[in-house]
Amino acid sequence: MGILEVKGVNKRFGGLKALSDVNLDIAEGSVHAIIGPNGAGKSTLLNCFVGRLEPDTGTVMFDGRSLLGIQPFEINQIGVSRVFQTPEIFADLNLLENVMIPAFARRDGAFKINGWMSVGDEAEIREEAMTMLDELGMASKADHIAGQLSRGDKRRLELAMCLVQKPKLLLLDEPTAGMARADTNNTIDLLKQIAKRGITMVVIEHDMHVVFSLADRISVLAQGTVIVEDEPGKIKGNPKVQEAYLGGAHL
Amino acid sequence: MLGLNKRDTLLFAIVIAITLLAPIILNPFPVASDLAQFNAGYPDLMQRFVIFGIFAIGFNILFGLTGYLSFGHAAFLGVGSYAGVWMMKLLTMNVVPAIIVSVIFAGLFSLLVGFISLRRSGIYFSILTLAFAQMSFSLAYSVLTPITNGETGLQLSLNDPRILGVSQTADGSIPMTNFFGIAMRDGFELSMGGWLFTFNAGYYLCAAILLIAFYVSIRIFRSPFGVMLKAVKSNQQRMLYTGLNPRPYTLAAFVISGMYAGLAGGLMVAMDPLAGAERMQWTASGEVVLMTILGGTGTLIGPILGSGVIKYFENIFSKINDNILHDWFAFLPDGLEDFVVAIVYPFVGKGWHLTLGIVFMLVVIFLPGGIVEGGQRIAGLFKRKPPEDKNKTAAASAPSAAE
Ligand SMILES: Nc1ncnc2c1ncn2[C@@H]1O[C@H](COP(=O)(O)OP(=O)(O)O)[C@@H](O)[C@H]1O
Ligand SMILES: [Mg+2]
């Protein structure tokens, strides 16, 4: 029994069958990569986990609870954090505030009128946020406005925002998209460190080289179907995978 | 001090000083001088400065922090006014219950309007609030006349029941609004040299409430709740996926700003117990938007500055007529004098709207941060430090000191 169980998920967009009968069983504490060519349905699948999309049929269970039919903020409150394909941050706030907000969300829940306390007096939350920024090498930029960061830094900030919540499950949609090679390697190293903390991760990638050294298991998605699921070592040589990527030129 | 950081304490202290000394500061010209007409230190106008300041401070909590632009906030001010007058008719001429009830009614009404309008965002939200306000305005003139007294406006009469008070005084007039016995009209005049200063009880009550309202707004701005409101403006998607529900945060901001508007409405009738529907018209809602933007949206002090400037224009600048202009330019040769007066005239007196409009456009185009940004740029020149380190606010001591 995994921490995330996906059974028989189908999703149509009009005439397009974006997901057909997707089944996944993700073990607690593991890093599970979902790879596949562009348009395979990877983002769509992730959207079904966080309440952005509702599958037509099928079930998504997290930690024994269904993730369907509840709001995104409720899903986050039970321990699922998500990094987006294009970083979603609070662009007009500074980095410290960006990281404090999720920390508040974890401590105070989805809504709390906390209008008399000063942010300056929230020593514990501030400390947590600063530590997190420090771990990701951004402490010196704590007072910079987030919108002015480079794309790589925005991604790291978003990661910090997720990690400060100490999620049970971290979902990452192409965390290295648009990054230069060096940045990509840094990010992967970072993700490996995070994995060591025991946070279950689901990483989506179209470039399978990126996740090879990171993932414990890999599922290959093509045209909305999981065609193979295996250990990284056995994925590369699999003829079905070769076929799925033919023309995709990523292998 | 008072749970504020150093900068905010300083700002608050300055506002306290200016508010308390306003009767002196606003009357810089001797009574006999030509410039005495630019004196703004008379009770009626000072009360208006402060009351509209409160209105704008509250509006800024919604618009400045969450970015939701309401075009209907005058409706809450109107509701507050009516509720206040009714309290004086039915209960007592003491302004305290009237003000409290104004705030409560405005709060309840804004809860309803906010709950519905916040189902949409952006321009649709603005239109919904506008529609609500215009509806209230029309209803006040039609169906609701028993409560609002229609076009005449709701006022006190000689036979109001007034449970904790008298319907009329011994000499057969309507009793005066008071604060535990101190009549709002009371005060004293101080004549010094050629100068005359009026210290009015009503003004000081309004000023004390402004200071409380301002203090509360600083606390909100600096609180975790305030940060959440900024998050609403910045990225609601991110909030949702961060475990936060943006809707109740926005609604709370909407209701708080509605209560500020009700407080302003209550103070208006506490000073002058008359409530008319025109207070709810869209122009009144638009005015508070202008005040906030002119002063500096999302800054602490901006709304107070904006409302001061607009009320000054409306009441003082508008009084400059062509006689005064001829006086000013009398030193010029006759032909030239007429010419200059003809050019200047459209911009002053009744043309004050034109000048204000131009000022407003210039501010929006060149100083998107309003008067506050103007002040910061000037201060930046003196510090010989490039003013563009806005991205480096003093995060360590106060995250995003927005002003
Ligand atoms: N909201 C949507 N409406 C219609 N079609 C969509 C929507 N989202 C994704 N699709 C389509 O579904 C398919 C899978 O998309 P996506 O999940 O984004 O792929 P991937 O992330 O694997 O590149 C694509 O053909 C895409 O065009
Ligand atoms: Mg995608």
C-alpha cells in the first residue's frame, strides 16, 4: 500500500483522451519519476492530484484519503505540496515573505485572522523561513523582491516554499525546465538531498536523463497511458520506451 | 512602541502631531491678509479632512492590500450615516452609540455585498460593487423612503422619541450632538497676533478616532493577516496550492474596509446630523478611489494625504473666483492682466475639477506610487542614494515596508 494510489484514472478534453486508465502506486519515502514525451499527459495527471482537474473516472487516494472533490488548499493542508512547470511565487513580495506565507499556512490553517500580531514578532516562523532560504542558498537575498529573481532562483524559491511546509508528498512538474545544464545538475543534487529527508516525491520530466540518478522508480507515460513502470536501470533498454520516444528524440 | 517597529512609530508620532496641531498648521495666514482664504483650519473642513481620511484608510486596506477595486464603498458610508441618524432619533444624542451602530450596519451590509461581489474578480468585481451601490442609492430615493426620507434626507425633528434623552430642549429646539455632554459644536478660539485658531470638540473627537483607525491599519499592514492580503493581490493560485483559502481573506478585508466607511459615515452625522442618499452616489465611491491612488495605493499614509489634497481642492481651491485672480495679477498691464486671468480662470474656482483631473493624470503617469512616491523620490535626492533600491526593503526588521 503506497502513500499515493491512483486507480483507473481517465480524463478527456473534448475529443482528446488525455489520460486513459492510469494506475500508479507510489511507495512512502520513494522518489517516483513520471516521464514521457511532450503532450503525454504528465501535467494533466499531476493536476488530478492537487484538485486543479477532476478526473472523469478513477480514484486518487493519498494516505488513505481521497483527493477528489476537495479544494486545492485542503489537499495542501493534508500534506501535498506542488511545484509548477512555470514557477508560481508571490512576485511582488520579498523572498522572506514568500517563504513565511506557507509556514503560516501550515501553522494557522487555511484561514486565520491574525491581524494584531506583528510579522516582526513571529520569531519562530521567521527563523524557519530563514533557515529554509539558507539551505537553498538564498538567505542573502531574503529582502529581494521575488519577481526579480532569475528563473532558476524562482524555482528554488518555490521549492523552499514547499519544503518549509514539511509536506508528506512533494509533486514537481518539470523542475528543471528551461534551466541551463549547470543549473539542472544543481537542482537534481538539491532534490537528492530532499529525498534523503524521507519526503515522498513525484517528479515529472520529459527528459529522462534528468531523473535517472534521482528516481527509485520510473513510470513512462505515452499518449495518456502508463506503458512501462520499472527501476531506472531497466527503463532505458525497454523497447516500448524506445518506441514511445521515437521522434521525440530525447533518448 | 505600541507594538510598532521604529519606522512605524515615527510615522504614527508624526501623524499624531499633525492631527493634534491641525487647527494651527492649517491656519498659517493672518485673518486680515489676502491669503486668509487659503486657511483650511476651520472646524467643518478639518472634520472633513479627517473623516475622509478614515474612509480612505479603510478603502486602502481592501484596494491597497488585496488589489480588489471596489466602486461601491460610498454605499457603506451612506448606510452608516442613516444608521447613525436613526440612533440619534431613537436613542440618544450622544454620538458614541450612533457611531458604533454605523460601524455595525455598514459591516453587515458589506458582508452581504462582499460575499456576492467577491465571486468575481477584476473588472467584474468592480462592476458588481458599483451595481450594488447604485441600487442602494436608487432604493434610498424610492422604496426605502420611510427609512431614508427620500430626497429631503434623514434629519432630526422636534418630535423624535429619543428614549435616553429629550425630544426638544427647554427652548424648543433640537438638542445638539454630544460626546458624554460635550457638544460637538463646542470649542474655543485662540487669537494670537493677527492669527485666529479654532479648537473644536467635534474635530478632536474625529481626530482621536482617525488616530485609532490609523493605528489599527498599521497593525493590520504589519500582521500575518496583512501579508496574506498582499498574497491575495500577488498570486491567488499560489495561495490555493499553499493551503490557503483566498476567499475569506478577501471578504474579511472587504468587511473591514466597509466598517471603516461606516465609521466615516457615522462621524459625518455625529458632526452634522443629516444623512442624504447623494452620499451613496457613484461619484462619492469614485472619490475615495481617487484619494487612495493620488496619495499612494498600498502605503500607510497615502490615503490620508490623498483625501487631504482632494478636500482642500474641493473647498479652498474652488473658492478662487475671477475677482481674486484680477487682484493677484493687478500688477500686470491691463490687457495682459485680462489675458492671464482668462487663461488661469478655467483652472480655478469652479474649474477645480479640471486642475484636479490634470494633477491626477500626471500622478498616475509619472508617480504611480502617488504623493508618497513623490515624497520618497525627493527624500532620495537629498540622501544622494539612488531611489531605485525599492527592491531592498528593510526585510530583516519589517518585511516589505510598503510605504
Ligand atoms: N485544459 C486543457 N484543455 C484541453 N486540452 C488540454 C488541457 N490541458 C492539457 N490538454 C491537452 O492534453 C494533452 C496532455 O497535456 P499535458 O498533460 O500538459 O502534457 P505534458 O505535461 O505531458 O506535456 C495535450 O495534448 C494537451 O494539449
Ligand atoms: Mg507538462
